[in-house]
Amino acid sequence: MSKKLLVTGSSGLIGSEVCHHFSERGWRVHGFDNNQRAVFFGPQGDTRWNQQRLEATLPAFQHHEVDIRDRPTVLEAVASIKPDLIVHTAAQPSHDRAAAIPFDDFDTNAVGTLNLLEAARRTDLDKPFVFLSTNKVYGDAPNRIKLRELDTRWDYADPEFENGIPESFGIDQCMHSLFGASKVAADVMVQEYGRYFGLPTCCLRGGCLTGPNHSGVELHGFLSYLVKCNLEGREYTVFGYKGKQVRDNIHAADVAAFIEAFSDNPRPGEVYNLGGGRENACSILEAFEIVQSMTGNKQIFTTIDQARKGDHICYYSDLRKIRDHYPDWTLKYSLQDTFSQIVEAWQRRQAETT
């Protein structure tokens, strides 16, 4: 009998990629999603198109209109499905929106995660639980690292961080944003269910998770939204740091591949920084150049001196721990590959709507 996968946030970028990845490997896939992204971000954040794509292309996919804040429904649904793997990607993902909707943010990110963990514990302690956390659990503490300013980016001047931010980096005494704080609460709870109850859990502290199926908006989805602005001739706003702030970018398919690796050899209460690493890092200015070279369109942008609260000046993931624990997992998509696919996806969407 086929194994069963439960994905929360199944219509989102990572959730939908995970659905495809495991469906292709013969799993029966159950998706929890209630299009809350459209509530958070308006019509431009709507993901119903992705839900419809999953239902049309994956024969073993079943959609469940579930709000993870609804504890009785979550407990009942997980007990009924009895999944062999839970991948929890559903979230309120924006710094800025969190400050405007603090209750919704915390109820979604922290309480929703607890609902799923308890449902998993009551159903089966032996089945893996993978949580898509965030590098924002480190708050703005990475900004304390000594930096050097280059022509198009900031980079670490301290040799201790030559490979990026490790999992041992502290999370205390810094500004997280309310979004970061709610994700910290969820992250620690996922670890605790692993350490206290022995549930095979892991927190994936993602950098910029991206790919062609991202519904990028200004408040979330850096690369996708940047490409969209370039193709539509919209002005892109850079918040602080001269546009030299750096992020590491990882393709959603590489994220899904790691989740499979963890599912095959799970560990209790683990934490991994999951991003593109130094080799797939770029600044906003460098991203402009890459996209312009692919589309031929000049990037229109304006720079605001005030940075977003809690935002990182430079962040890329130290991948040494994750590669040590899972040496067969590798990044298959380069930064150029990822940009190219995002550009092609937005061009295709434009053609379909004209």
C-alpha cells in the first residue's frame, strides 16, 4: 500500500513542490490549505491556481479545506488520514503583516504548529514531522557580525562566518519582528516534541526559499516579486542597506529533496539551516543585474534609507551540518537556474493573461 503524506500549506511554494516530489514517488498526498495567503496579502497572494494545478496534475492528491488554527478539525483530520510523514509549511510569512495582525500571526505560526504536533503525537510517535522554520529565528543578531562593504554587496569580514550562519548561532537578545518571534515559538516547540516525546522532528531554518511556482508579493517572496516587477515595468522598492543586502537562495525542488532524505533517515528534535549557501547568495543589486540580463528590461527601483525592522544585512546558511548528516543530498539548482525558471514562469503567466 502506498505511503501517505500530509502537507500543510499545500498550495504554497514549498508545499506544492513537496506534493509533486512525493507524488512522483508513488505517495498518496493529502494537502491542508484554506488560501489564507489571499487573506494576508490580498488577491495578488491568492494560491487557488496552485491548488487547481495540483488537483489537475496529481492523481493521488486530495485537497482538504483546513485552517490549521482550528484545533478540533486538525486533530480529527490527522487521526483520520494517519500520515506516514507530515510536512508543515503553512504560515503567515511576512514581517510587515505580522505587526498589523499579531493575533492572526501567532495563532497561525505558533498555535497552528502546536495543533499539528499534538495531532501527530496522538496518531503515531514514529512518523517524521518536518517543519519549515525560518532564518528569522536568529533575529537581527547576524547584523552584529563584522562586515565588509564591496561594490555590490555586504559580506562577512569575520573568518568565523566564512561559511555562513551555523545552527549554533544564538537567538536571544535581538530583534526578531513579531513574525520571527512566532516562528521561534513554533521552532522550539517542534524541537521539544522531538526531545521530550521522541517524535522524529526537524526544523528547517530556511533562507530565501524560491522557485517558479512562487506567488511573490512585495511583503514576501523576494526573487519572485523582483522578477515580476522587472517584467511588468513596476518600480521595486529597496529598503535600506543600499540594495547590497545579501540572501542565499534555494530552489524549492532542493528543499523537497532534503525532506525526502530526512524522511528516509529521521532524527528527533533536529535543526538545520537550509538555504543555498554562499555559492547561491546574491544581493538585491546583483539580482537586478541577473534579471536584466535575462529579460532585457531595465530594472526600475527606488531606495529608501530606512531598513525593515529586524532585517538582515547579510545572511547565508552554513550548510556543513546538514551535509554532514545527509551527505547524499546536494543542491541541484544553481542561482542562474533558479532565476531562469522564475523568469520563464512569470513570462508564461503573462502570456496566459493577455
